[in-house]
Amino acid sequence: MTSIIEFIHALGKYDFLQSALLTAVMVGIMSGIIGSFIILRGMSLMGDAISHAVLPGVAVAYMLGINILIGASVFGVLAALLIGFVASRSKIKTDTSIGVVFSAFYALGFILISMAESSTNLHHILFGNILAVSDSDIMTTAVVLGLVILFVVTFYKELLVTSFDETYAKTYGLNVQIIHYALMLVLTLVTVSALQTVGIILVVAMLITPAATAFLWTDKLNVMLVLSAVVGVISSITGLYFSYTFNWASGPAIVIVAAMLFAISFVASPKQNFFKLKRSVAR
Amino acid sequence: MLTVKNLTVAYDDTPVFSDVAVNFNAGKITGIIGPNGAGKSTLIKAILNLIKARQGSVDYNGQSMKSVQKKIAYVEQRKDLDLTFPIDVLDVVLTGTYGKLGLFKNPGKAEKQASLDALEQVSLSEFKKRQIGNLSGGQLQRVFVARAIVQQAEIIILDEPFVGIDLQSETAIMQILKQWRDENKTIIVIHHDLNKVTKYFDDLVILNHGIVDFGPAKQVYNPKNIESAFSADLSSVLFQEKEGVQ
Ligand SMILES: Nc1ncnc2c1ncn2[C@@H]1O[C@H](COP(=O)(O)OP(=O)(O)OP(=O)(O)O)[C@@H](O)[C@H]1O
Ligand SMILES: [Mg+2]
């Protein structure tokens, strides 16, 4: 209990902690929203792939001294296009295509990073370094959050119909490819923002775990989006608290909280019917 | 009139059918019959541009299919949908209004009312709030028919709509199709129950990796055509029974 009060005190005192909290909350919201579409489209693996494939973009951005959002977006979208290209132009299945492309990008990223910067930076990219966010990082994250919300609100109905029934969307003339690649672009932007809080390795957890948790509680897409964002925010704040209090790395702390929330939902949600299932199995 | 010219479609090296030419008339319910794997669904998908034809063209009153895309309603055969998707029956039907709304416009009161009316027509009103995974197969099929209703299309294409549906719903859907026919729409139905062919359809296309015959159902549905598309045995069973009754 005293540690919670301490945490709140520290929040009032230290700018870096306020920045960290603000960033974590924004990332929790955006990854919860975009993650919902990722899991509903059966693209969890794609989410993981894109989050790793941005690494060379991050390295190139360091080298050229440009905003990492730009470098990362280029490589994230390039990876998505390449995955789609390989899968559609051959008999290779999409998950295999994802595996080939993202590991190649990831490997390239390691090589470029080692050429560009010291290894401490690599550590931060992989595991996140939320206690070191700058004011410009906060601005960038805020812009991405704005874009995510604008994208989802504007194209809600297109995202819904392509996620639910893509063939039908095609028959009425919707360009489902553009929706797909726009979502991949937004996913890339979210990934880059989440790099700071949880790092590349755990970005996929922020995308998938809150969304999966929300999915267990509702049968309505709009409710799921909001719930998922809420779960993302709670995970971020609580994780940051653990990180500060026990000196854990912020990324793993946030992800563990998200996983706990999922576990509770898994047992308690009416949709999952955990107890009923168990009983009927036992019978 | 929907006109198919010299259409050749292939998934791999050997085409499913080559050089298919056939017309679908407005104000008619046209049935498509043929054995499993004959290429019925493939023909429809090629007409809808869901698969690229290797050769040939399709037009609707001289216009390209792309330009009339928003005037088409299509109910697929056996959808492999994610039945756990967080969406209820009413919202599925509501997606039928998306094509006409276009980008940046959201369904409002009118669209919602149209969807409720469509659900009423397929007798699913009481299920409107139900998540779609919690329906029977036949009820789910009727949800997609309801979505086709709200699309207010000129061309309606149904791929085996009566599979797994009870007779009562089948009759109700046929009633809707007949109403559309009287509104001069073009209706295409892939069907496998040969006994009802002449009862349900005005025109008939018989397919077996190519057109066996097409034209008015009463003429085309004859022992010779059924024999060449299916088998002599089937033909004799179907037509002997008929003669026996007469
Ligand atoms: N996606 C696909 N890839 C490869 N071959 C396919 C594909 N879809 C269908 N085929 C093949 O094309 C042929 C025609 O299939 P189609 O689905 O058009 O038949 P159908 O007449 O609709 O049959 P059914 O009565 O079983 O629905 C079949 O031999 C089938 O195996
Ligand atoms: Mg078929």
C-alpha cells in the first residue's frame, strides 16, 4: 500500500515518470484498438512479424538522423507487401511467407543496428526504455494515437466488413487490398510507438493480449475496441508501477500484468464459460 | 441481360470450362444445375470477378461488371466464416447497406429499419441481437439472404441457398425471389434438387465443365440433357417417375 502512495508521490515529483506514464497510457490505447482488428483477422502472426520487421528501419533512421517513424514505416510496409507478394505469387502459405520475410528483415536489422550504434541502444529497442522518453517522443506518440483513432473512426465499417467477410466486401466493390495495407501501415506506426514502452520483442503481447482479453467479455465489436483499450491502459499503468517499485524492466512488467488480466478473464468471463466447460468435461 | 461470352476459367493448367457462352435474362429466375465439381460456383465467381477469367468477358446490358458491382447481391455457398466474430445478426444484415453507402457514410435509421424489415421477411426478427455463432446452419443461411435483401440489388446470385434450410424457409425465400422477378430483376440460383427445377425456375442452365444446354426450363429440362450432364440412370429415374404421375 505504501508503495502505491510512494509511486503517486514520485509521479508528482519526477518529470520522467510523468512522461513514462503518459506514453504508456497512449500506447495502451492504440495497441488495444489496432490489436483487436489484428486478432479478429487471424493476423496475430502478422502482428508479430511487422513488429520485428521494423528493426532495419529503426537502424536506418539512426544512421540518417531522421525520425524513426519514417524509417520504420517504410520497412514495415515493405515487409507487409513482400509477405503478400510471396504468398500470392506462389503456392507458399501465408504463415510460411511471414516466417521467411520477417526473420530476414529482423536479421538485417541486427546487422544494421550493430553498424549504426552502440549495443545499449539495441537493448533499449528490444526491451523498451520507457523511463527515457523525451518530449519529442511523447509528441510523436500523441500524433500516432490521433492517427489510429482517426483511421478507425473513419473506416470503422470497412474494417468491420473486411475483417468479418472479405469475399462479400469484394463483391460490392470495396478495395480490400487498400484496407489491408492501410491497416499494416497503421500497425507499423503503433509498433514503433510501442517500442519505447515494451520493446520489439514484446510489442506483439500489447497488440494481442488486451484484445484477446476484451474478446472474452463481449459480442460487439465497438465494445471490444473500447474494452481492449481499457485493458491496455490498466496494464500499462500497473506495469509501470511494478517497474518503478520493484525495479523490473518496464516491458515485461506491463506484459505480465496484461497476461494476468487475460488469465482472470479466461476463468471468469461468461463467454468463455470456463466452469461450465470444466463441469461438462468432467461428466 | 447478363451476357457471358467465350468464358474460360482455370485454377491450374486444365480449365474448369472453356468458351462458355450463356445469357441470364432480367425478369427471370434462372437455375443452374450440374453435378458436383461441374464448375457452377466457378462460373458465378468468374462473373463476379472473384476469380480472374483466362479468357472471355461478362457484361450487364453492355456495361462492364465492375461498373455495376454495387447492383449485385451474392450469397456464397458454404461460407467458412469466423463464427466467433463479435457481431450480431442485425449488424451482419446491416453490412448489406455498406455498398450503397460508400466510404465515409455510416448506416443510419433508414438502413437499420431496412435491415429489420429484411429479418422479418426471413422470419428471424427474434434473433436480431444474437451473436451469429449461436444460430443453426439454416438460420445463418437466412441471415445472408436477409443481407442480400437489404442490398436492393438488380442482379441477385445465390449459390445453393436452400442447403440445410427447412421447407418453410425455402418457400419463403422462393416467394421473395418471385417478387424480385416481378420487379424485373435478374436472379440466378445454383440448385441441386432436380425435382423442383421446373417448379422454381423460368430459365435453366445445365452445366458440366461447359454448357450442356440453356433456355426455358421446361424445354431444357429433358431426359437427353440430364443424361449428358449427369447419368442415364438418373435421367431414367427422374423422368420415369414423372411420366408415371402424369
Ligand atoms: N480454389 C480452387 N482451387 C483449385 N481448384 C478448384 C478450386 N475451387 C474449385 N476447384 C475445382 O474446380 C472444379 C469446379 O468447382 P466448382 O466449385 O465450381 O464446382 P461446383 O459445380 O460448384 O460443385 P458443387 O456442386 O460441389 O458446389 C472442381 O473440379 C474443383 O475441384
Ligand atoms: Mg458449388
